[in-house]
Amino acid sequence: MTEELDERFRTEVSALAAAPTRSLSATVAGYTGAELVEFFESQSASRRLDLAARRLGAERRGYYSIGSCGHEGNAALAMALRPTDPALLHYRSGAFFVQRCRRIAGLDPIRDVLLGVVAAAADPISGGRHKVFGSKPASIIPMTSTIASHLPRAVGLAFGIERAARQGIASEWPSDSVVLCSFGDASANHSTAVGAINAAIHTAHQGVPLPLLFVCEDNGIGISVPTPPDWIEIAYGRRPGLRYFTADGCDPLAALTVSAQAAEWVRVNRKPAFLRLRTVRLLGHAGSDVEAAYRRPADIASDLGRDPLLATARLLVTSGYLRPEQVIDRYDAIGRRVAETAESVCLEPKLVSAAAVLAPLAPAHPDAVRAEVRRTAARSVDLPVTLAQAINQTLADLLARDRDILVFGEDVGRKGGVYGVTKGLRKTFGARRVFDTLLDEQSVLGTALGTALAGFVPIPEIQYLAYVHNAADQIRGEAATLQFFAAGRYRNPMVVRIAGLAYQKGFGGHFHNDNSVAALRDIPGLVLAAPARADDAAAMLRTCVATARVDGRVCVFLEPIALYHTRDLYAAGDEAWLAPDSGAHIPIGSARCYGDGADLTLVTFANGVPMSLRVAARLAERGIRARVLDLRWLSPLPVEDLVRHAVATGRVLVVDETRRSGGVSESVCAALLDAGFAGRLARVASADSFVPLGPAADTVLLDEAEIEAAADKLLAG
């Protein structure tokens, strides 16, 4: 099929009748011949790169690559926008990438794309980890191919650029930038896309500037499923608050003209707009896809007849800018350069060690993090507080210290959070820095992802742990992957506060008492903190914010709801669970030990800490001396501290409030076994069940009686 496409182009161009020669400075529809030649060359380079990628794949010298054939009209977007306008691209945006990079001195888009195709370590964006369109100098933020997952980030970035300019926050993007976000017609139906576009309209409706150009590259088919020809216009062409443009991406003048109009409208009005760029898909979806298996020959032929590269060649010839043979000469010259470069990049070294692959995933500079933490002075009032109060005070300290901190989420502003954790912050620091969001977790996290790129350190709140699961890809597929697929050139520092875990009395059920953390714990590079006491909460939150700022890490701060307002530990009125903020620094991966008992180590976290301390007290009454080890960090686990305290007693009981399958205890036991721990080891955990309403919850959640019984059994063995 690649040979057929190439031969068809040559044949049809050769058959064109040459027109009287015109100067390249002469214009057609406002574009000079020189600009149209540049447009054609970018399209040709993209086409030639696609053909080369297919050939390299067939020869087993290249890897899976999605082509841009038929979408080359998107080069018009690169001509309409500035090189400094951030772009989050559809995976068929090869011509955009070429055109954007051509305008920046020192960049070689042909070599850069091919380095990605062969997974070379020298790939200047991902370092050989993934084939993506991305470039730091060209302001192209690398996106993976998860369907529509980049749209919430684009909304957040457009919001963040404007907010940074108004608040005087240093940002790498000019204050009058337009954010470009392109995607396919099938992606336009994804809930992530629908939610992001709704969030953009909702934000603009409130008078908040949002300079974002959505571009749907509509080729009429999603892998093998057709999109109705009028669907995109019906779905998005009549949305109040969303300016709609449409153009034939296979017509060079229409693509150029309408793209320029749309970009200028967004730049002037600072509102979102939607451009439907009608395209075709040539050569199938990707790789070995044979579209003849699911498409009629007449439909395939019709798409070939709309080849945008041929349309631009025809315009150049009929306008007198180039003769047919000159068009083919330019096309072939680009082809030779692509072929030569392809041979060259095949010789480039690949990533050959796990250390090299992992290098950008979880950068760690503990000394710099410690210094960053210490920029916040310890509170002068040594007053014991609850966990919720400690978080509130620490957020206030951080907001007062740094203007680039943002706190936002559902109900965090006026209400101060469902549990009062953010109470008073909006009044003190203003609605620009502490604000309410839509009731949509994808939009909450997308706002964090975008504002992080715009120069902020966002602290979004997810109201309940159960609510994060419908938006987990914004953490897994977007936040956690950016440094990895950008080799550290782009990063999204953020601390996601999540109220969660179980044991909340008199309220909720599963959705307010969710004890599932498996979806978070297996995300590479993610920091997962789970404080149990006020002093730890304050210190760990400062560490997370410092780690985000210094290393660009994505941190999740899991707050146990049932402990928010807990004051007592052993008896009513003892107020033994209150604690002052000591101002101490708690490094990531360091545990906290209560006591020095030599008979048993109870390993736990969050709600399990006070439960285990009470069990330890009852064991002590019977002459059994137990220590309680609070992990504090669920990812990465504090393995060194864990092993040391396990060896100290020779007996370990893992007390895990999460589910027995997929909970925390599995990894704790594995870590001990991997370290060669030869002592006695057991675990207790909650049942593999959702948390029911009312007293029924007690039947499935781990309790102190089970912990004590398991400890007795372990000690008796």
C-alpha cells in the first residue's frame, strides 16, 4: 500500500498541466508561493517519514508507529500559531510537528521523528522510551496515545497561563499564548473529551479567560468504526459558549485560512474554540492494520482521491509556482534525506539497562528537598491539634510562603471542604488561589496537570478515595508518565490530596469509606503518603510539596477521614492523639516506630496505627512487649526501616486496613521476604469486600479483636 500511495502521487502530479510561471512572492488567497512551498515541504516530510516508518517496521528495525498519512493538512495549524504556543497533539500530527520544528533554529524534525521510530536513546524528547511528538524547544508537550486523556490537561494549561500572568507567576509560556489541543473524531466521543470540553465552556461562561483551541481531526473512522459524517458538527457545532470553525483539511487554502482565523479568534477573545478539520486516513490505522478487511474499496479509493499532499501539489502547479517535475524533485529530495537519516539513526544506541530506562521516572534529591522544606519555619505556637487542623495550618503556611501554590477541588473554597480541612483558606488567600471546581474529578486533575505546566505547584483535592477511580488515568496515564516520556524535559509537580480509607462512622458506605489503594500503589514513580497523626501529617505534606517542587514528582497525600478529628487514643478525654507541629522533616520512605518492644513488631499505617497502639497496650498488660511501626509512606515503602524493626523482634504482624487481595500487606510481606527476613510473619487485613452501610461495615473491616487474636497466634507459634 505504501508503494501504491507513493506511485499514485507521482503519476497524478506528472499528469498536471504546467501553468504560466509566477514569482514565489506572488499571493493566492493571502499566501505567498514561498509559504505554500514551505507548507508542501512539511507535508512531504511527514508523508516520507510515515513511509519510512512502515519500511523500518517491516524490516524489524523500527517499532510500532501510528502514521499521519491523510492528515498532513494539520501543518496549517503550525503555520497559524506561534512557535511558543503550547501544543498537545493528536498522534497523527506529523506534519504539524515538522512545520513547527522547521521554524526553530537548530531543530531537525526528520531526525527527531526517526530517532523515536527506532527507539534510539538519542531521541531528544523521550530518550528512546516511546515514539511521541514532543519537543521542549518547540513547545510541544509529549502525549501518549491514551484516547483523549490530554484534553483535561489542555484545559488546565489554558487556565493556568492566564492565571500565572495575572498573579505574576513565572511561566515558560507567553501571557498571550494560545493552547492547541488536537484529537481524532473517535476520541471526541470519549467521556474524557466530553468532560474537558464542557469544563472549558463552563469556565469561560464564568468570565474566566481560557485561550484554548480544540482541533478535531475528523477522518471519519476510529480504527474500524465509522463516525457519521455529520456527527462532530451536531455534537459540537451548536454548543453555546464554544466558537465553532470547520475546514476541509484536504484543501490547503481552506485549511490555512480557517486555521489562521480560529487561532486569531482565540488569541484575541481568550475563549475556547473548536475547529473541525476534515481529513482522510490513508494506509489504515497503524502498523499491520489492513483496512480492506473492514472498508469498502470504493471508500478507500474516495479517500485516496482526497490526498492532501496531492491537493497542495496541484495548487502549486496550477498557480504557476512550480512545474510538475519541480514538485516531484522536491518530494524526492525530501525522500532521499529521510532515507539517509533512517539509515543513520538505525545505528544509534538503544537504552540497554533498567537504570537508564528508569532515570527520569522518580528523580530524587533528598538534600534539596530537605532544604526546601526548611524554607517554611516551624509554627511558633506549640499547640496540639487534630490531623485535620494540622493539614489546614500547613496549607496556610505554604500558601503564605509561596504565591505559586494553588489549592482547589470540589467544595474546598467557600465551604472549606466536607470535613472543614480547607476552612478559612479562601477568605485568607483569595478565590484566585483557593477555589472550587466542577464536580468532575477528571477536570480537577486536569486543572492540576495544566497549571503545573504553567508554573504553579497545585494541591488539588479529590473529595473521596472512591471518586478518584473514575479519573485514575489522569494520574496514571498523564501525570505519572510525563517525566518518563519527556526524559525529564517536561514535568508536572503536584500533590493530590485524597480523603479516604474506612472506619468513618455514621456516614456513607462504599463511596465514603473506600479502602482500595491498589490502583495508586502500582503507578511507577508515584509518591503515596498516608499520615496517621497530626505532626506527621504536617511534616509529610511539606515533604510532598517540596518533592513536587524540587523533583517534579507527582505525590498523592491520602488522608484517613476517620482520623481527621480524632482526639483520644486510649480513653475518652485523654486527647492522646493530638500532636503539635514540631517542624521536623520526614524524608520520603522513612517509617515511625512507637516503642521498643522486643517480642513483636506490628507493621501498619493510617487507621491501623491507633488500633495497633491500643492492642500493644493490652498485650503489655499481659507481659508482651510490642512495638508499632507506622509505615507512613505506602509508595515507596520504607523498606530499610521495615527490615530493621522486623529483625529486632523476629516476629512481624502486618496490620492492614485495606483489602486482603491487592492491599498493602502483600507488598510488605514480599519486601520482607525479598530482604531475607527469616523470622515469623503473618498478616491481618480487611475482607475482599466493598464497605457496606452502617453496622454491617464492622463485619468486613479489620478490628482490634482480630489484631490481638492474630498477635496471640503468632506469638504462640
